[in-house]
Amino acid sequence: MRVITGTARGTKLATLDSDATRPTSDKVKEAIFSMIQFDLEGRVVLDLFGGSGQLALEALSRGAERAVIVDSSREATAIVIDNAKKTKLFEKCRVSTSDFASYLKGAAGREKFNIIFLDPPYNTTLLCDALVGIKSAEILAPGGIIVAESDTGFKGKPSKKKKDELLSPDAVKDDVFSGDADAAALYSIEKTKIYGRTRVTILTSKKGENDE
């Protein structure tokens, strides 16, 4: 695992050797940053399920201003700190050992982010829970985006018909929002693409009655 491009290009990153950690592959990471390459310069980034910190560090390497990296595991955040120092991006990072819900509760009314990365463990409702929590905490800055990774549950190369099914609104709702229509109604889906069994979805917040 490495930083693909930018000031820390080629730097190898360590990752936690654990079944609970599933680092984003270089192929998917390249796809993500191709999708958001014009949204990075000078932006403030949150990586809410940080793991090794690779998504936030890639963003910083490519010109983001600063990043907050959160993970509930002390072992993971220790690796994030080591990786941040190795890439010489540590001064632009704040690393927090916290579960996502506690972090969001503390950040409400205090922080705003232009880009939020969400790559929680698969086969859980954590992605949907985090999206609801982000909306409640109002930490996504106006015009900000959320980059969410989720599992399609499909292995192998899909046929055109199967790919169309996987890209359908119902499939996105199931993968990203665990089928929760109320949670899905909080966001607009700007893009969704599939790489292997991984879905990458770009979301923006819909304005509510109390939004400016």
C-alpha cells in the first residue's frame, strides 16, 4: 500500500494486521481520487473510519489543507501517526482514537469538513449510521461531498444486465443506506461506480428546513 501521487508519492504505508481492517486497494483508491481530483485543493478532510489513514494522507499529498483521522482502535491510530510522519504530513493531521458516533457528537457545532471519507467494515449498518450521524451533527460544509465505500456483495465480472442492476437506485439504497429510505432521503447521489465488489458513491447533503 502506498501514496499514489502528490508530495508523498510512492511512500509505503503500514496497515493494521487484523481481520477487522480492510484497506482500500490501490485500484479503488485511484478511482476515488480520479472522481474527486478537482475537489481537493485547500480542502478540510475527515476520514471517519481511518484504518491506516491512507485516504486522508492521499488527499493531503494531493493538496488538501488539513485532515482529521478517526478510528476506534488504538493500534490503528498508532499506525496512522506513524504513516503521517513517514509521509511528512503529520503537521496537517489530527488523529483521534474514538468511535465514530462519539466523534460526531463532539464535533457537532464545532467542525466543518469539505470532504468526508467513509469506509467502515462491510456487512454492517455502520455506513448508514454514520451518514445519519453526519447529517445530524451538521459537519459537512456547504458544497461538501461524502465519499462512501460499500460492498455490493457480488463477486466476479458482472454482465451488462447485472451491472445495470447493481447501479440501480434500489441497489444503491440497499448498499449505502442498508435499505433505510429515511436515511437515503437525506442525501443526493452524485455518482456511484463499481470496482470489483466495491461500490464507491459520491454523496451531497440535501437541504432541510433548517438549512441555510
